[in-house]
Amino acid sequence: MMHRNGKKRRFAPHNSGFSQKRQKHLAGHIMAELLLNGYAISSISGIWQGNMIYYENLINLKPVSGNILI
């Protein structure tokens, strides 16, 4: 993204350029993908940098068996 003065816009390291609503939406997709691949998540946290999320931790990420209802 460019500023009016022609310089490239820079985001602070903690700002992905996504709104908080969009970040939560994307995090929901990531959690759903983990569930579909057979993992149960009790807690998730991370930091956004650029267009990527770097997870600080995935607490109690463990394989599960049986049917998962979403």
C-alpha cells in the first residue's frame, strides 16, 4: 500500500494490516482445520506479523479419535 507521498506504507510488527474481526475470522478457520485433521484445541494464542500468524503456544493440542461435531 502506498502513501500519498509515494512511500510504501509500513505496518508496526504487531499489525498484520487485518482488522481484529478479520484476524478472529482467520483464526477460526485455522482452528477448524486442526479439528478436521483430528486435533482438539483447548487454547490458542499467537502474534500476527505480515500476513502470517506465529503461534506462541497451542495448549493441549492432542490427537482425538471418533466423530467431531462442529
